[in-house]
Amino acid sequence: MTDFMNANGGLILAFLGSAISVGFAGWGSVIGVGMTGVAASGVVTEDPSNFGKTLLLQALPGTQGIYGLLIGFIVWLKIGVFGDALVSLTLQQGWVILFACIPMGLVGFTSAIYQGKAAAAGCAIVAKRPEELSKGMVFAAMVETYAVLALLASFLMLWFGVKL
Amino acid sequence: MFDNKYLYPVTRTRVLETKLLDSTKVDRMVEAKDADDVIKILGETEYANSISEMSHSLDYETVISKEIENTYKYMREILPEPELVDIFLLKYDIHNLKVMLKSSLLDEDNDFLLRDLGTIPVSKMKEMFKEKDFRALHPIIIAGLEEILNSFENSPDPQMIDIILDRCQYDTMYQLAEKSKNKFLQDFIKSQIDMINVRSFLRVKGVNLGRDYLAKVLLQHGNLDMNYYEKYLDESLDSFKDSLWIRDFYSVVAEGLESYEKNKTLTRLEKLADDYIFNIAKQGKYVAFGIEPLVGYLMAKENEAKIIRIIMVGKMNNIPNEIIRERLRDVYV
């Protein structure tokens, strides 16, 4: 068992990290985009001319999923998923990759949900005052800040922290 | 409050809110030269559909009923718990029950007063009366009907019909709200009960109808319990008012009593009480996703009906614009 972990543990942890990043950030986006979509349908039922405006709002919570995938990509790039053979990792390197992925997974998940709530409330603004779309977008986009910060943290840790 | 269940209903209702009568439209209606003109202005709004169903040029009641009916139909369609609509429809059932009971007990024909908006269609309710089978009603109301019939045997007093059925209405509304576990609905109904109780208390005290009568007309489930009012029945109005300083309807009572002492009428208090309830419904403007905006919209629609009725009656009787305006309540926008 110990031998197996010493030989493969690093890679397992690295894959787990990328799965957390892609999986959780994507999961959050699914909830956020879905929630905004439901709210947007309410607006469009009564006033179809607001389709474009509410679609913009619906797209906002979708970015977390993309950021999560980006971090996943960097991990796969580092460990040679796209190359001829996988790089062999020490257990320590595996742990570093896993922890580097956690900010993106965690913050991506929560920020997408809360951004979804803000965007859904933005749909209510569009419902009453279609000309005030930009204000609703700004409120929702504020949440994006933290997803971007998490992306930055995960990226820096992976890019400069993992020397292979 | 953020309740995912209400995402679709609330945003959809927000669009409809923009189609409510705004104060400029209402102003124009008040300034209109006659009733026909008012209908013309209504024709430019969401009411246009209902106007096409008018049987004659001044048949505004049809327009109002149609619009209210459509609003409730819409509510039932979008609410995650459609049965909650019954809380708001109950008043029409109770109204019809009162009319039919009076018709059958006093041998009058009041069918023209019936309004087919309640949870039970008028035709079905008539059948219930014919077959004396009331099992379809809420248990609280069935008990109330029995009480009325019993008390009628001893002393035929038509007023008892109103008193008992009003009590049944609010008891049932409160029970339905309690069952829904929705805090806002419970508070909303509690506040309505408070306002009714305060009015009953002042009326009983003013005309000296006595403790027994007060106990009959007071409603349960208010924020103040029934003993509270009974305790203040023998004390001065001022001490009753002062005892309420901690309540959020203090200003309603204080201002209402001030005008009562001057003019000896409760008109001002009634208007303030209506505004107070309406303001609670207006909370919906500040809640992102919950039942509040939907209740607010419903109340706004019912308020519109009142506005149209006041203006139409005023115009048909050539009442000056200022007096019509005074009678109008705040418009929900």
C-alpha cells in the first residue's frame, strides 16, 4: 500500500485537485445560471422584448465554470495529460497541486450561487425598469471579483509553486 | 429573504406591476369630464380586454370583477402553493354566504349582491343551501353556520350572521396562514385583525354597547389578545392610546382618536387603518424573492378596483373632483 501511494499518490492528488476545481466551480455555475434562467423566464413571459437583457444577466454566473476548467487545464498541462506520458509526481507535489486547486473550487462554487441570486434580482430590476439593466449587472458583477481573485490565487500557486 | 421557489413568479409579477394604474392615469381619470371619459381612459390600459365585455357603457362592475377574477387566476397559476390564494378569496365566499343566509333566513331575495369570485362558485353554494349539505366548507365555517342557526332559533338577529361569519372568516384565514408556515402571511393577517379589533373596540366603547357585545365582536389571533381590550373598556381612551405606544400601529390609533375627539366619527381612523394594512402589503417592494411581492400585487389590484369604483360612482353622481380625490387611497406603484 505504502509503495503504491509513493509511486502513484502524487498523480492521484493532482487529478483530485483538478476534479475539485472543474467540478465544484461548474456545479456552482449550474445552480447560478439555472436560477437566473428561471427568474429571466418570468420577465420574458410577460415581456419578450427583454430576452436579450436577461440573457446577459444569465451569462454572468457562468464564468466560474470556465475559470474552474481553466485551472483544471493548467494542472493537466503540468502533469502531462496532453503529452506522451504522465509526469511522475512526488507525494508532496501532489498535495501542493491539490491545495492550489481548492480556492477555485470553493470560491467558484459559492460565488456562482450568490452571483446567481444577485443576477436573478437583477432580472427583477429589468422587469420593472428595462433601461436600468446596467445597474443590475454591476451588482451581480461585484461578486465576480472574488471568483477572479480565487482564479488568480489558484493560478499563481500552480504556475509558480509547482516546479516539475 | 431569498426563496428560490419565487424566482419565476416574482419576476413575472414585477413586469405586471409596471402595467398597474399609476398616479398620472388616476389623476386623469379624476379630472375626466364624465363617467364615459373615465372608461375611455381605462381603455388605454390593461383594462381594455375587460372593457370589451361590458354590457352597457357604464357597466364598470363587470370590468372590475373580470379584472379581479383574472388576477386571482394568475395568482393560482404562478404561486408555488396555489392553495394560499384561498386566504384572499375567502372574503368573497363569506360575503356570498352572508347574502344567501340572509336570503333564506329572512325570506328576502338578495341574489343581485352575490359575487362569483370566491373559492366556491355561486351555483355550487346555492346547491349547498338547497340540499342543506355544507360539508364542502371549512370546518370553522361549518361550526359558525351551526352557531348562527342555533342563535336564530332563540332570537332572530340578522346582525349575528355578520358577526359570526366575520369571525369565521378571520379564524379560517389565520389557520390557513399558520398552516402555510409563512411568517409574512401570518403577520399580515394578524395586523388586519388588530385593525378590525381596534375599530370594534372604539365603536363599542363610543356607543356603550357593553362588555358582552365586545366579547362577541372581537376577533382572536390578533397581536393584542381579547382580554386586553376588555381591560381598557372601562378606562379612558387616552390610557388605551398610551398603552399602545410600543405597537407599530400607535400612530394610527393616536391620529385616528385625535380626529375622533374633534368630529366624533371614525372615518379618519378607518382610512389610517386601511393605509396601515396597505403599507404592510407594500413591503413587497423591498423583498427580492418571497411571497411578499405577490401579495403586494394582489392588494394593489384590489386597491385599483376600489379606486375605479370611487371615481366611477363619483363621476356618475357629479361629485366634485376634490372630494373624489380625498376619498382615493394611495396608489401602489
